[in-house]
Amino acid sequence: MFRWCPRLEKSGATFILLLVFGSLLILFTASFAVFVRASSGWSQTYGGAEDDGALSLTQTADGGYVLAGYTRSFGAGEADVWLVKVDSSGNMQWNRTYGGAESEYAFSVIKTSDGGYAIAGYTGSFGAGGDDFWLIKTDSSGNMEWNRTIGGAGDDYAFSLVETVDGGYTVAGYTRSYGAGRDDFWLVKTDSSGNAEWNRTYGGWDDDGAISLALCSDGGYALAGMTESFGYGSDRDDFWLVKTDSSGKMEWNQTYGGTIREYGFCLVQASDGGYAFAGSTCTFGVGSHDSWLVKTDSSGNMEWNQTYGGTDADGTTSLIQTEDVGYILAGSTKSFGAGDFDSWLIKTDGAGNTQWNQTYGGRGTDIAASLVVTSDGGYAIAGYTYSISAVNSDLWLIKTDEQGVIPEFPSWIILPLFLFITLCAVATKRRTFHQSANTRT
């Protein structure tokens, strides 16, 4: 027969209190760790009922971010340039649209020396041709200060932008209005008000297009993109790297590629004075398209190259050299991940060997377009996602830690988990208590 034992009851209560206290301590520590990690990793989307996307990204002095791209949800035309400012946690602070009745897209945004922003892309609403270079200057709140169109009777597209030491701007892209071929590399230098000072075209009889621009340590420029005029020739795009002096006069150029197609999308001048650029290759690697990273010396001679990818289509759209002299590449992969295309982040050492990689995305198509190394040593990636809506895309901003990780352990689970552990402890102890009492009787 069961007899109540106060001594055993006291022992059981002490055990439960110790277990509850220990659980609280463990869960508080876990919650704090999650909070610390969560502050270094998150993702946010921005958009409306139609297609919206980010194509360029920069971190601001307050730890937040500015994204530039396009919107079909807001603005005046079919598509407008969209500039979005968010805080360090990705919460939108303000946004601005720029455009007319036709389509406008932004491909590059930079912080300017006066604290504002400069945006480069193209406009179909203004200018002389079908589409023209469009350069926009704003203040720190995104209010337009001035804008300039540059172009001729054909289509002209600006993809990359730098601020120069004299306070002006240099813009690179390609032109169908001028030059020797159907499309030519086009480099345009402006003053601080966006008025063109000089321009240069580079190319042959076929299609050639500059996608990325770097201001070099000698005051000149390096442009990277694709060429069908040189290398393997017509309908066989090769990487094309063009080096100029400070006035845009070509000093040398080099092509890189094989028998099929290579597309160059991003370029940096390396710390040793050489160049690194990346994109995709159909000639090398294991898939239909692989990410391709090429490192050259200061004269454009290839030192090494690496491919990254699987059996499907993979590519790189943004590249940065890291403090450890390695590289971080952002792009998209169809070989790995959860969906159709997933955003893909690859970290390499100084020889291009993979150290780690991470994919981000859902069931839909998720594209990474631009990358920055953040002030805390992590990474921020901007692009667009179709995983939120299967029909329309949204701007997508991802913040990761230094290993490319976004914490996935939600802090809201802490309290339910604590209660669950406590109930389990109470139930277990009661069972033990009854078993001990029955044994004594």
C-alpha cells in the first residue's frame, strides 16, 4: 500500500528545481548564442505584385545597405529604376523610383564622396535612342539631384560605374550607336555633374560587351566582358579583358576561353597588381555551364583558372578579393541547392581552391546578382527570388556570417522547448517517485 514519504517528496522537488534551473541556464545560453548569430545573419524580401529585383548592392556608413535594381510594381513606367535603403537588420527605411513611361533598369550603384549615391543603367524613356546610358546622382536620402543620358540612335547599355579622383564618374557598358561592330565596349568619362568629357569604344566587327569596370592603381581602367570579334570568333564568346590608361587609350587586351562560350561578368584588381575575373564557361568544367574564375598577372597573362559546378548550369555574377587574399564569389547554381536555381556563395583561397560554399533558396528560381563584404566580416548578397511567389519576383537581400551561414534556429522556440523539457522532467520524476514509493511499501 502507498505511503506518503515527505523526505522523498523533498528530494524529488529538489531534483526538479535543479533540472529546471539547469534547463533554463542551457536554454538561456542557447538563446543568447542564437541572438548573437542572428544579428550577423538574416534574409529579407521587398516588392509588390509584379516583378522586382536587385542588381547592385553597397553597404552604407550606418551599417545598413542600399540596393539598386528595377521595379514593375511601383513607379511611373513599365519598369523603373528602384533604389531601396535598409537598416543593418534589413528593415526598409526608404525607397525611391526613377523613370518614365518606358523601361529603366539600374545595374550599378555606388556611394559617392559627398554621402549620396550614383546609379548607372539604361533608360528607354529618355535620351536619343531606343535605350541610352542613364546616370543618376542622388543625395543621401535618394532624392535625385541630376540625371544624364548618354547615347546615340542605337541601343546603349551601362553596366558598371566608378567615381574618379576628380569627383567625376566613369561608366562602362556597350554601344550599338558607335564603334566598329554590332556591339562594342563603351567607356565614358564624365565630370562631377555627369557631363561627358570623353568616350572610347573597343571592339571588332561582331558583338563585344563590357559588363564590369575597375579603377586601377595606376589611374587607368580595366574592363571585362565578352567578345565575339576576337578569340575563337563569331558565335563563340570569350572572356575579354581590356586595360586602358587614365584617358581610356587601350594599353593591352587579352581573351580567355575555349571552343564553346565563356561569359565574363565581374572583375577586380588583385592585391598583387594582377586581375581576377569571373563568370561562366561552357568549354571547361563538368556541367553545361560552370562558374569560372581566372587570375592573371598585371599584363593580363593567365596565371591560373578554376571551375566550380555540377552537372547542370552554374555561374558567377559578383566577385571580391578577401583580406586573406582569397576570393568570394556570388552567383547561381542549378546543380546544387533546393530549387530550380539557387543563390550560391563560394569562398576560395588565393589559388582559387574552394574552402566552403553555401546555397540559399527555395523551390523557385533565386538569383544572386551582387555581393559585398560587410563591416562585421560577413557577407551580404542581393538579387531576386521567385520562391516567395511562383509568378513574380521580389528583391532579395541575404546577410550571412563569415562562413556564409544564416542562423536557422529561431529564438521563438526557446520558451516552448523549455516548457516541454520541464514537463518531461516532472513526468519522469513523478514516475520515479511512484516507483520508489511502491517499492518501499
